[in-house]
Amino acid sequence: LGGGPRPARPRIGAPCTRGHAARPKLNAAAAPSRGSPAPAPPLPPDRCYGCGEPLQTTAPDALGYVDAAAVAAKAARRQRGMLNCARCRGLAHGGLIVGVAESWMEQGGAGGGGPRRLATPADLRLELAGLAASKVLAVAIVDCLDVPGSLLTRVRDLVGANPVFLVGTRADLLPVDVAPLDALASWLADAAARRKLTVAGAVAVSSKTGAGVARAVAALRRERLGRDVVVLGAANVGKSAFVRAMVRDMARATSAQYEPAAASISSRLPTASPVPGTTLGRIPLRAFGDGAHLCDTPGVHLHHRLLHSLAPGEVRALQPTGPLRPLPAPGPAGAGSTYLWGGIARLDVVGAPAGAAISFVGPAALTVASLPLAAGPLPA
């Protein structure tokens, strides 16, 4: 109450000194003292809300980069949890920015090195450590266009005894004469049973059109019993797209599954893109009213899948934009023919019954060419 200056409040965790209060250090949002150069902002402790990568302000060509001015602006508004990195912003605008070392890079595509310029599949798998020891509801995502190749065969190694719920995504891309979503869900459960995986339930959805999403949300809310919900699966099967669709369904005031907590986070959702390895860290979203989280996770890289041998531009070019349609093979499908399906596959017909027909079901970007099989199969 005297006329002297009021002492500053000491920073939490800072050592105290007798006789005067220690002045808190400036953070990235505070202005430097007059006449002195602006100090470099410290490494933000935050993670990008789009990909889960720890943010940094020093290396523009590395993962998790965010401009120091953006850190200062968000910190001034107490919004440091609302930062996303330069890579996520580029992906959101259609950029093809690689974040994970892929097999095609061994042929010269990897670019420069350096720490954390690229994550590795082993790095991403570490983000899933500890799930088996936690009480969670695991949501295993599979791609309806590639169920045998995208269903994790050792999901129990990751989640332990926790219940597993199966969700098939991209159902809108299946041919129009495929069975309805209910029958597709039963087929997915049977596919899991053949892999010796017991699931608490199965649904098929389209995160793009919203078909089946409300049913999936209702089933997951019913099954979670207060647990966190952790979405996991192979790379590029639509995990982040499903998380976005789930939150948006719970954020709609007219939804039967409306959650005010989901509405409060619906503008800061994980980044979804066709580039494998978009998500680099675990992203917990406080989406439920009891404080539990909906967690997006990095994809498990399964190296037998074709997409890990393709550059991002090729992956995007081969992404279907609508329901797949069968493409009849040109010419008669008799013995002695070879079909080249773009640069992806080759089919040698060494024998076929009379009247046999061959159709190729895949992206429209892949064309089929035929040539005679003159002297046995083509060399590998």
C-alpha cells in the first residue's frame, strides 16, 4: 500500500529470492524490453492440433514448424492450443507434403535429412504404446475397398484385452450393387472372426457422405462406458476423416448424439488428407461430457500395401472419387493373353474356360491394355 512499485508475482516453479520477487521470464507473447533485440521464442510445449506433432519455431523445413509470430499472437489471446503446423496448413490446401519415410524414397525421393524432418513407421508405432495398459474402447478402422489388406492382424498386441469395435470406412466408393450397410457390417464382423478377432460390434460408414456415421456414433457412445475412445488402424484408411465425421455429428444441435463438448472443439479437428502418414502423434479430443477423450492416432504402416510404394501424387491420382465400376477387359478373355492394368498389375491368362470374362474393378485412372502371351509369362 506504500508509494513504491508493486512487486511482480513470481513465476510458478521459479526459484524464490529474499528481499524481492523474481520477475517472470517473457514468453513468446510478451514484448521485449526497449532497446534490446527481440529474443527467439522458446520451443512451444504444444502439439499441432491437426497432426499431433510437437510444435517448433526454429526449422521451417522440419515437421511441426509454426511461425514465431503465430505463437505470439495465439499466446496473447490465450489460444496456444489452437495452433497447427505449416505442413497441416499445406495439406489442408491440397499440398502433398510427406511426413513419414516411405519405401519409394529409397529410390531417391526422400530429399534432405536431419532430425525429425521425416518420421519413421517405428516412431508412429511408439505413439500407440501404453494402450494395452489403459482402459479404452479401441475403434479399429478398415478400408472397405481393401479389408484383407487393411485389417490389423495383431491389433491385440496394441490394445490388450480392451474391447474392439470395427468400423469400415469409404463405403460410398463400393460399387452401387453392393449389399446395404447392414449386410456390409455383418461381412466385416465375419472377416474379423476369420482373423480370430472378437469385436464388440461392426458398422460400415462413409465419412464423406455421412452414411452410417450416426449409427456408429450411437454404438460407440453405448459401448464406451466412460472410457476414452481410441481410433486406430493402418495408414490411409480414413481414421482422421472418421474422427472428423464423428465429432461433427455430435456437434450438431439436432443430432440424437449431441454433445456440447464436441461442439466446442468442432473447429479444431485433425487434418485429413490422401497422403499416408498425415497424423504423426496421438491427438486427444475432449469430445464427451464426462471429460473422456476421442483420440486420433498415427496409422500403422503395413509395408505389403501398395500405397507405401507410391509417391503422394500417385496415391492421390489413384484415389476413387465415386463408386467403383467394373472395367471389362479388352478383347476375348481366352488363354494366351496378357493384361496390363496401368503400371500397377499384370495378369497372364494361361488357361480359361470357354466364355470366361474378366473385369477390373478399381480407380478410373487405371486403364487396361492387352497383348498376346507369345512365349509364356512375361519376366518379373
